[in-house]
Amino acid sequence: MFSLLWHWKTEWLAPGTVAIFGLVICWAGKQLIDARGRYRLLGWTLILRGGFNLVSAAIMGPDLYTVWFIGTGLLKILSTLGLIYAVQDEIQQRYARTIDSLSHGFLIRDRRGYVHIANERCARLLGFRHAQELVGRHVSELLPNLTREMADAYFRRFEAPDVQYPIAETTVFTLHNGSRLPVELLGSPYIERGRLYCLVQLLDISERKKKDDLLYQAARIDPVTGFFNRHGLASRLAQEIDQAAAAGRECAVLFIDLDKFKRVNDSFGHAAGDQLLRTAASRMHTLLGPDDILARFGGDEFIVILPGLAAGSATATATGRAAALIEAMERGFELSHHAISLTASIGVACYPLHGRDGDTLIRNADIAMYEAKKAGRGEQRVFNDAMNAAAKDALVIDGALRGAIEAGEFYLVYQAITNAHTGKLTKVEALLRWNSSLLGPVTPDRFIPVAEDSGMIVELGTWVLEEACRQVGQWKHGLLDDVTISINVSAWQLADPGFVALVAQALQRNGLSPRQLELELTERVLIDDAANVRAVLGQLRALGVGISLDDFGTGYSSLSYLTQFQLNTLKIDRAFVMDIEHSERNNKLVHAIIAMGQSLGLQLVAEGVETAGQAAILEKMGCHYLQGYHISRPIPPDELLRFACARADAPECAI
């Protein structure tokens, strides 16, 4: 059949085939022009080739086959090149769409620093309108602070041996408009036709930077005061020490504790306490220099760093600044419509004299601060090695105190207080003693301050109260039936809301009358929190318990407290009594104290009576009671019974 078709009008077969092929090519060209405008050149090339085929089919004879062949060959080459271009353009457009769809910036640069490819996101990040504005430019032209040397150094990192990809780093770009852009750069090698290029991705980390800043704030800034916390402080102190070491200079650390701040929280609540901390921190900050650093170390403790001090001047500068801070705190505060009196105790440690690292300086300043607290309110102390030894001793004692009550290591001894005229035993003072299984006998002047610092003094005081009342209960039926027991009470105990109830329970449990108990306070206890102490003492007086002021005359303003507080007994300090026989000044002073006490209706007890001459002078002056080694040393309860019998000289005392 094909043979018949071939032989049937053979002269029309070739032109017809050429015409049909030309029509198909023309149709394809028109479709390209209509569908994809950017392929118009290829479409017109196909139409030209199809038109050439149609013209050739109409006029072509055998003698023109050579012309047709050459013409159609050339057109075929052009259309093939157009097709290759179209394919490459499609790939390039797809590649461009892909990189433009990325959420981060993207560019490729060569060894010399010129940009070959960039996406729109990169252009916008760098402050340009279109990606084409970047292509062909040197990267140093994209940022004002970027030099060609910096660009070359960055590229050399890709040629370094054993380099790990991607090369990641974070930085902050300063753009041509002056704004700053935090970015993360991810660099990877890109090889094309044997040449090394650098492919860089730019990630805008502004949001991450904000979150990092918030985390930094949370990690290093105290939320209450807005100043550094202890973590931020540690970092800054390490920096300042390094800088001081490099420059041959010094720096100082001031450890500041707000005295009795806990009572503000207990009285007014934590919100008011936080407000007081903010106010106190702000007041401290106004006294510091522009380079000084303030941090809240925790609770009511602050630390000030004085950096970059001249060699040999750290101690003098620090003590001067500490004095100013103490004075500023003493001006008082207005809180919840109340005038709050507040003091600060400050310890000082200097680099390199008292330590060469931050932890050591803070620890030593802390030790010095506790020494300042022991000296009274509103004091400062500079660290010395003797303090360190005392701190280590306190640490050992603190550990041994734990569990000492349960182990039965504490006991009481009793010192007699006799009537100055009759010599009869009327009062006894209970004194705490400790025989540690670990340390052996430990004197009160060693363990009482440690117990106060740790808060264990409340537990110890409760034990003393209960044990003393129990002992008086045992003495009840005999010569000591009417004796009054005197015990020392700390400021911590008076601050305990349940203290008055504990006293009432101890009396009731042991069958004692309230008048048989007298609580001894030091003047320092009265000073620390006068309003709270006055309220607690009022409740104790209502209960019927006696109140005694110990060590009278050694404080700041003792006379004023005699009118402010309802006291029963005044104990004249041993420092005045010991020279009463030989010092006219002391003699007159004790006489004045006795006269004043009598005029106020107070009972007077002279402490530290060690000679018969002292006892005689005190009796003549009108002192009511005597206490000291001349009367009796502190003794166990059974020995006190024998002492009472000897003083009473009664028939029933034949023991």
C-alpha cells in the first residue's frame, strides 16, 4: 500500500511533507509567544522556520533542494540554540525563584569579593531595594565598615586546611542608613567550573537577640532593684580583676547588709520590703562613681565594686565610700506612711591585698561584714587574716551546733544574786554552757555569736527557757521556793511571733508564777527594733514577767531607754563596778546610776562584784542586789542549794 502511495504523484510528497512540518512549527512558535512572553525570540524563530518550510513547499523544485537544505539547517541551528537558551533561562529563573523564596539572605561572591548572585531578602537586609543592585559590586561597598582586607581575610578562611563547614558566626552590621542589624553568617564553599566561590547565608537574628537580651536580663539582672544579681556580679568582678592586674591597679569589694531588714518584711509584707530594697539601692547608686558597680547579692545583701583604683589607695577609698553609704542609710526611709529607721553593716576587701579572685574577695568582705555586725549597727570593718581564722572557727562551731541539743550537750549553771543588805539569795541567773562531743568545752563567747548568725539562737533560747523553768519548778518546795530565775533573751527571740506564748506555756507547765521569771535584754536589743520590742515587752509585762536591762551604761543612749520601756531591773555593768574602790570617777558614776534608778523605781543589780570592799560601797550607795565572784561563781543546781542554805542559816538546811 505504501508502495502505491509512493508512486502515486511522487512529485507532491516532498512539498506536502515540508508544508505540514512548517505548519506544525508555526503553531508551536505561536504557542510559545502567547504562553510565555519571555520566550518570544524562540517563538519567532520557529515561526520563521515554519514559514520558510511553507514557502519552500510552494515554490520548491528539485533544483532548489540544496537551498532549502541550507536554509532549513540554519534555522534548525537557531531554533536549537533558542531552545537551549530557553532551558537555561528556565533553570535560572527557577533557581532565582528558589533563592528568593528563602526566608534569609543569600549571596555568592568570588575570590576577589565581587557578588555574582544575591536574593531579594539579602538586598532588603542590607538596605537595598533590589537584588540586582548587589550583583557585580564588591562586598565592601555593601556595608560602610567593611574593608577589602576584611573581605579577603574572610575568604581565606575557606582555603584553610581542616576547616569545618559551614563557618558560622554572629555579628552586628552597621548599614548605610546608620541602623544596626544583628545577623548570623553561615559560609559554605561553592565550586563552579573549577573555581572556588563563597556562598554566604545571612540570617536576621533580631528577634533571637531580643530573646537573648531578655535571658541575659533574667540571668544577670536582679528583677527587684534592676541592678546586677550575684551571677552578673561574678562576671563583672572577674573582668575588673583582670583589668586591674593588667594595669597594675587595685579594686575594692564592699559587702553591705541592711540590718534587721527581715523585720520590715514581717511587719509590712514582702511588697513593702521590695520597695525598700529598691529605694535603698537607688540611694546607694547615687553615691557611686560612673565606673562603680552595684549588685544585689541576695536578700538584703548588696555588693559594690570600686574598680581601677590607684595602687595603695584601695583601702582608704573603700572605707571612705563605706562611711558615705552608712550615713546615707541612717537618714531613714518613708515606707507605707511609716518612718523606717535602717542601718547598714559593711565589710571591705581589696584586690590584691585580701584576695586575687572574685570568690575570695567576696568571701573575705562577707567575713568583715559579720565582724561589723558584731560591733553594732552602722559599722564597717576591713578584712584581716584574724577574721579569717575566726570565720573558720565559726564554721566548725556552726557544724557542731547542729544536733547538739538533741545530743544533750548543753546544760545550765546558776549564779547567785543576793540582797545587798541581808545577803539572802533572792535571784539566780541561768547561764548556758556547752560541752561538745566534737570540740570539748566551748565558751559562750564563741558559740553564742555563731548561733545568732545562723538563727539557731531561737532554738537554744527556747531550750534555756524550758530548762530554767523546769529547774525552778524542782526547787519550789524548799529554800528556793520564792527565787526568781533570770535568763538572757536575744533579739531573734523577741522577733519570733510565738515567743510570748512560749513563755506563758513554760511557766504554766512548771507551775511557776510569772514574777519568778525575769528576762534580761541588752541595750542593743532595744536599739535594733524599738517599736517591735516595745510591743513584745508590753505583752510580757501584762503577763507578769519581769524585764531587766543588762550591761547598763555601755551603749549609745541608755538614759532614753529607761523612759521608753517599762523595765523592772537595771544591771550596772561590771566595767564600772571593778574600779569603784580606786576610781573616783567610776564611784561617782555608779552612785549617779543608783540614784537615777531609785528615782525611777527600778531594782538595781551590780554585776562583777569581786571584793568585800566593792560590796560594802555598793550597799552604802543603796544598790539592791549584788552579783559576782565575791558572792558566788556560776555553779550547778545542787551546789546552789547548799549555797542558799549557808546564806539562810536555817535548821532545815542540815543537809
